[in-house]
Amino acid sequence: MTKAESTPTTPYGTSCEATLNLLRTGDLQVAGRLVDASNATLYCTVETAAESMICIYKPRAGERPLWDFPSGTLSLREVAAYQISEALGWGIVPPTVWRDGPVGPGMVQQWVDVDQDIDLVELVRSDREDLQRIAVFDVVINNSDRKGGHILPTPGGRLFGIDHGVAFSVESKVRTLLWQWEGDLVPKPVLDDLQRLARALDAGQVRDTLRALLSSAEVAAVERRVDQLLVGKRHPGPSPDWPAIPWPPF
């Protein structure tokens, strides 16, 4: 298949390693911009002579400064969220890499096609097991912006989570629509996956990967939050010092 004949692939249609390799090494071309995003979010294609894929490119140069996050770190946090998702084995975050692009280095993430027939309001109020894992994931990465629109249901029924640039703060800042499990026991399979993540962090490889993307204090905070979940075994509630719900919620 030539480049001209190739069809963009999707996260649920390719092997992860092949997807990551294409995202890292393919020719990145900007096709447009998502104008509703608060930071520069570019709609792109990435392609080689053999294959092509739609992706999102968030260059570091397009990030707006925030008072509570170091400048120029938001796209790195998106890559860190992918690394945590993979270490857990949950596949929540679409394949995501850090690479150079047309306007400098940034995050490049595979585009996800969304099932437009899904009612997002109904979805975020549900008790789906995969949605519950996203709620736990948000605690682990300390996600302060889990809007309904940041949960992507696919036509095949799978859920993805995106937009993790304002995560991994050392201070407790979870802000999400997914509080329906507050106080509930975390399911044992989820605890087992958290235990595997804890062991991977202890072994050093995942910790070293995260330290290339986050500060040492932020990586230590990830380990602490995982330990707290394993000890408490329950979904935490919101912090009294931080808004519980993102605005706008969708």
C-alpha cells in the first residue's frame, strides 16, 4: 500500500508498538487546529511511505502559562499519563509520544473516533467498570480536569481518556465528574493492577521514565497516592481545599 492509498488507522485497529513507532518517526503534517482547546491543539496526520494516521499534536510552545503548574510542562504530563496507563495495563490513554514537530517539541497522540450516539451525561453517571478504572486512574495521576468531554466512547464500546496536561501536582487536586464511587471499595482486580504498578515503580524502570517527564517530587507523589489506595482500598472523596467538579463540566 502506498502512502497515497493508505488509510488512517485507529487505536483499536493497530498494534501499540507499531502505532508508537509511527507517531515517533512519521512525517508530521498540520491539517488544522481545534479552536475550542485552551492550549494549542493541532489536528495532524503522521505518515510514512507505508501507512498514515490521524493524530493530535500539542506543542510546548503553544501552552498558556498556569499559576499552579511549571511553564512548558503540560504536554510532558500528557506523556506521563500515557506511561501510567500502560504500566497499569488499562489502555485508558491513547498511544502518546514526545517528539519534535513543525512548531517545536510537544506531545503527539493518536486520534480517537468517538461514538456520537453515546449520551455523555448518562455515561459519566453510570457505574461501568471501565469508567471506574478511569476514576481510580485520575486519583493516581491527580487529574484536576476530568470533564465529560475528556472521556471518549468509541464505536466499538471502548472508553479512552484524554487531556491530562493538568495532572501530577504534588498537592491533592483531583477535580472530576466521576465521584459516584466515593467511599466504595476498590475492586480487587483494580487493586491487583495498582499493586503491579507499585512493584514497577519500586523496580525503577517506570520511575526513571516518569522522572524524564516530571519532577522527582511529582514522581514520589504518584508512589504515595498508589500506596494510599492500596492501604485504604476505597475510592477517596474530593479535597475540601479544591473544587470537586471541573468547570465547565463538559
